[in-house]
Amino acid sequence: MDDAPGSRYLDRMRTDLVPTLLIVGVTASLIGCGSGPISSGDDELGDESSTGEETGETDTDDTDDTSDTDETGDTGEMDEACVTAEGTLGPAAVQLDGTSDRAWVIADGSEHELALVGPADDAVWLEGAGAGERIAIARSTGDFGHATIHAFDRSSGALAWTRELAGVGVSQLWVADDGWIAGPINPSQPGQLVGFAMNDDQAIVLADHQPLAAPSDGVVVAQEVLPDSSGGMIGWITLADQSWTPTQPPPSHNYGARIDDDDRTLEYMAAGPVFVRASPDASATFELPSEQLPSDDITVVGAAGRFRLLQAADPVDFNSVSVRLDIESGEAIVVDPPPPPGWSWFDCYARNARIDADGALLFELRDSASAQVWAFQPDDAQWSEVGFAVGLADDIDFAGQFGGVHVVRSAAQFMTFCPPTMWDEPPAEALVGDSLQIVRRSPALALALPSDGWSPVVVDEGERCVAYPSVDGWRVRALEGEAELSFEPSGTWQWLD
């Protein structure tokens, strides 16, 4: 999904936590479940334990912010607001806390604790994901020496099955609407086990290719894992026979390659330079205005609707030039406007930009007293201000994008390695120093959060809520109105809707 948790860019797949997971592979066997150990040849992947509907369901009503309601599965009116009229959370979410080794699903007006199993350990790593009616959680011991994959029913929180993986941990999961689950393992074991794909009935050992997304229509986007554990080509594994289909034409580099929302289409730069949209069945290439660009070092940095944002690095001043590509019409234009009168570019080093679904680009600008995000619409060459101005800052930065909603943070003056900046007195309404704001162009939104700007912030798919860490756990704030809910403990928060 963006630069935040759930990013769709291959270079940002949790490499901040587990660098070895930027490689993948699969020459696996399709093994039926429910008949003892799941294996590929002599390599045991894990044991499956199937449970009844009542197993693992625990209602928790010891919080002031959620209460049980009729669990009909009807998401009609609940989907309309962040906080319902009954004071419960509208969109569904999963809350994970490795410190206490606990997890919860919050959905349909109820909160259920999910029954986690696995060997006791002082430090536990929890990863979760959900889609359709299935929630998956991987519980790994702190040394990544054992992992238990759990599958839960979204509505009730009941545990459907578990599978054990000995000698490895799991640091990311993806779930498809049809219940298929995929993930990479760590430490990787090229030629034996670097990832997996499984559902209620089957499990597939991925021996030489690491999955990078949820299974989709019988294939998994993946990356080769070479014998030295380095990353190779990206492409697709077919689940039925574990055949490998590399991308054609091959990428110039994997950095910045992204997976589209269908979990099947890969987008990347190839020699030419050309932009490529590739699937297992076909690929389409898009020519770029190369004569107007400072170099062939081009990276995909943004996507919204039918538009893609590419940036070409300038080897002279280390800046970059933006290109807007329309994947429906094929039109590619350079977007390098002069800032509006009285304003100038404000970037720590390289030019930073994002794109919205109507094709407008968002840039970081400054005047003498403050910095602010501005939007430029190439179609009519118009600039417009977005969000709050920020005073006495070293830098402002795009920290995440969720549909049309952007997370913008600022770092206080003299607190970074950015070039020194001097300011006049900031406007009275400006944020000052370290700040975090949630902004949207249309419908207009500017919401300042009480955060240092470096904590994870996540917005639900319907753009109704923002969740952010607080001292005692998580706060969920409605983007429209002022409704808020609190959830303990801390840990991680993931939206299901």
C-alpha cells in the first residue's frame, strides 16, 4: 500500500527490520494438509493442528471503548464512520503486542482476543495480516528459532488451524481474500526453505523464491534467492506446479519496483528507459521523454489511480526530475514547475514528491517563515497549499500515503543532518519544530496529531480513521469530526478494512 506499513515497493519490504528478507525463492511441493507433517521431500515444513469453532474465542469486554453488538457480519452502517453511534470502532483492525504475547481482532462492534500458541519465550515477534474472512498471525520466538502460523476467523476470532515451523521465524505475512497466506522466513535457507504459501487445505514449501505479496489467481509475486542468499530476478510462482516465470523485459534494478493493488501486477523500470507493467501472462511498456531527463537512473516513487510518479536522478546536483505517467493513455510528461511567488524548494537533499489520483503532484516548499506541502496540477498549471505550515524546522517529509491521505512529519531546527536552515518568526497558526499532520487535498483535511513525528501512523482503507501510538497504547481518531477511542496495550496496529 505506500511508504508506510504495508508498502507496495520492493525495496521497502521490512528491510529496516530483517535485511535478509529482500530475497526469495520457490521450487516447492504441493502438499495436502490434515495428514500429519507437511513436507517437501525430506524437509519438514511444519505440523498442522485443526481446531473447532469454539477454540480460541475469547470475548474481552474489559475496555471502555468497545462493547459487544449483534455480530451479523453486516458492515453497512458501521463502514460509514470511524466511530459508530454506539461508541465502537467502525473499520475492523488487528492489534498485536509481542511484549505480552497477545493479539486481538476488533470488528463488528466486538473485540476478541486471539488464542496464540507456541513455545514460551521471553521475547516474541508477532506479524499479522487479514483479508476476506481470514486473519493470519505468525508468532516467532525472539531468536527466530521457531514459528507458529495461526489462521483465525475474522468475525468470531476462532482459531481455525496452526502450523509449526522449526528453526526459523516469520517476519511478514500477506493474506488473500480467498484465504491463501504467504510469507518469507528468516533466516533464509536457499534450496530448502525461504518462504511458504498455504491455505486451509494445502501448504507449499518455497525453496528458492521468496514471496512478496499475497497469492492472487494461483500465482505469488516472488523474488529469486540465490545460493549466497542475495536477491535475484523478480517474477511469479505458479502454485499448481511451482513453475517460475521471471519478468520480461527484466528490470534495470529491483529498487523501487512495486506491486500493484491486485497483488499480481509488477511495475518497474527497464532498459530504454521504459516503464513496465508486467503480469505472468503479458507485459506493457511505456516510453518516457528521455531527452528531457538528466539521466537514465529512474525510480518509481508513487502511484495513485491511473497515474504513476517517476523520478530521474540528476548526477550533477543530486536532485531529481519528476515524470508523471498516465498508464491508461500512455502520456508521460516532465513536471518541473517554478514554485509559486515567494516560495522555494525545501528538501533535505533530493527533491521529494508524491502524487494524487487526479494527477496532482505534492511538493515540499518554504518561504522565509515556514515550510508547507503544496500541490501542483500539471493539467492547469495551478498551485494550492495543503495542510498546516510548519515553522522552525530542518525538514518536512512525506511519511506515508493511504489513498488520498498523506502523513507529513517535520523535524525541529538543528536536529538533523540536513543543511542548516534559518527562519523568520513563524505564522501564529503554524506548527513548530517536530510535528505530525494528516493531510488530504480533496475533501480538504488537515489534522495535527500529538506525536513526535517518528512513530508509525496508519489510516484505514476507507480514509475514516487514523491510528497512532500514545503513552498507554493506541489512539484512533476520526478524520471527520473529533471522535476518538483508546486501545491498550501498545505493540502494532493493522487495519483490516
